Amino acid sequence: QVRVVESGGGLVQAGGSLRLSCVASGTIFSINAMGWYRQAPGKQRELVASITRGGSTNYADSVKGRFTISRDNAKNTVNLEMNSLKPEDTAVYYCNARLLSLGSEYPYWGQGTQVTVSS
């Protein structure tokens, strides 16, 4: 069984910073890409940032230059450093891990962590 658990959300004023962390645990052979998604009330879930096992990153245009994603392959962790936060960054943030097993990829999601940015 695999678990994906996020931590680090909270309430912050506009212009502030937060760091989100995520760890995948359980029976894991290998993890391909890991990423952070977010979903604001009334909106669809969207990709915020992703990172491959080799360290290649991809960011949503709305967070480029403000957010930084990083991972530790040995610890099965991924972090999201969020700076210069804006009220529009308010959302539930979800960690996603794409596990590899017998040539197939299986996505796992965490339960989400709330990020609220006040103006």
C-alpha cells in the first residue's frame, strides 16, 4: 500500500512565503514524476509544478519565478517553495506521485493541504 502525505499549508499574508512538503511511503519501487496541483473553489484542479526523476521541472505560467519545486529521490519527497504569494494562490494543494511498477505508471494523490493567502 502506498501513502502520499502533504504538509506545510496554512494562512499567510500576500507577499509572504510558505513551504509545502510531500512524502510517499509504502511499497515503492520507483517514482517517475512528482508534482503539485491545486484546486480553488469552483475551479478545476490545475498543475502548479512538476519534476521528473532526473530533475527536469515544469511550472504553470502563473507561478513561474515565484515557486520552486524540488525532490529527494532517496527519500521519496517533493517540496514546493512558494514566495511572493498572492490571494489568487489560495487553494487546496495536492501532491501527486507517479509510481512505476512492471512497466506501468500509477498516479497516487495526497489528501491535500489548504493554502490561504490574505490580501
